[in-house]
Amino acid sequence: MSTIEKALAKQKQVQQEQPKETQEANLVQPHKQAIVAETQPSKPKEKITLNGERLTERGFIYSPDSTHHIQEEFRHIKRKLLNNAFGLAAKTLNHGNLIMVTSSSPNEGKTYIAINLALSIALEQDKTVLLVDADVLRPSLHRELEFESKKGLLEYLLAEVPSISDIIYSTNIDNLKLIPAGKPHHLTNELLASERMAQLAKELAERYPDRIVIFDCPPILGVTETPVLSDLVGQAIVVVEESKTKTDDVKRAVSQLNEDMAIGLVMNKTIRSKKDVYGYYGYGYGKSHQ
């Protein structure tokens, strides 16, 4: 082969190889980029860190070694709830692992009870608990636990976040997760009674069947959505403030709840400087406990 022929052959080879390399670059590189886009994890949510010392000072159960006098009382309460959620009674309840905590009227200490109940259950070795601030009219979970308000239940109900996992926050307590109320909205009442709320409750009950979910709900009297929420859960705790709540108000409030759920009453005394749980009574199904 002459020198000219060799030069032509080499040029032809370069021309053939160059488009192939370019084509591979055009085909493979976007594919690699697509894989990166699909597999790259979304930015992890910030963990909510609770101040154990502050919680203990303010009357909350934070540590299994706590000698707080209310710890034994909450053990008594949670045993009944756990039995209804996972024991023989679970077969007779719809979503027995979903529990609403409410009261007949505002300022009876329901959020305090909801938090301590969640903390007590979180101390169980084989149980996890999700605490949901469903009192979207007067959200207080972030204030009581002293963390900055974040996206939560209302953003999910407004479909501003696509997945429930986007609003479930881990905490520095291994078995405790939180869903904050989220930002205020003028349709808060309607959102609580929406189909999306019903779907949320169903998914939480069925997707996490071994988890207790506690909803801190609005008071019953004067809020039509709270009785609607009682249709979505299997158990309810109605908080009664000692020496203040009227018996007739309690009866009127309980009569508005789903008669097929398990309902318990917790007597609570709320004083700004000190909070005490005095007892737990009247646990039963439907309205039989009245």
C-alpha cells in the first residue's frame, strides 16, 4: 500500500470512529444523567431535637429512668390503649391503632395528655408512635415541645406536598415521630373533614399497622369536624379538667363521637406551674361508659 493510500485509509478510519464516539457520548451521557436524577435522594428532612431536660422540668415523661409521679398513671392508660390496638379487642375496632385525644372544651389539658401518652408509648421496646397535631385551629404541639413550626398536616391536606413521608419528622427519641399542624389556612375546618384526611388516616392505619398514631384533635363542642374525625379512628381519649369540666358537657361531647369506637376519660388538672394527672376512668366501648 502506497503512502497516499495509507493516509486515505487512516483518514477514513478517523471519520468512521469520530461519529461513533460522538454518538455514544450523546446517547450514554444523558442516560447517566437520568440515572443520577432518579437515584439521587431528596434532601433529608431535619430531625426534630427535643430538649429532654426542659421537657422533664415542665412535667413531661422523657426518660425511662424518670421518677416523675405521673409515669405510672400513663403506664396504666397506655396498657388499655395498646390492648385495644393490638390485642383481642383490635378485631372489634376499626383502625384501633389510631387514637384521638380531645376534650369537651378548650384549655382542659388535652395536648399535655397527648404528648405524655406518646412519650410513654415511645418508651416501649417494640412500639413506635406517631404524634399528629390535628388541632389545626389552635396548633400547639410545636410550642409545647419547643421546636420551630414546619410543614405538616395542612400542607398535605392542601396537596402542597405529595407524600405523607414528607411531613413525618423523626426525633431524637428513637420510637417517636411527629407530624406538625403546618401553616394556618382559612379552610382548616373543611380540610379536617375532607376525603384526603380520610385517606391519610386509612394509610397511616394500614401502612404502619404496628405503630400507634395519636391525633391531638380540636375540642368536641363547637367544632363539627372533631366528631367527623372520630369516624376515622378506633379509639378516643376525652380529657376532663378536674373541678372545672361540667358533667353535662362531657356527656354531650361524648354523645357526638362515633358510638362504635372505644372511648376513655382522663381526669386532668392543668395549672400553669404544675400539671397533674389525677386518674383514668370509664374506659369502654361506645357510650356504655356513661
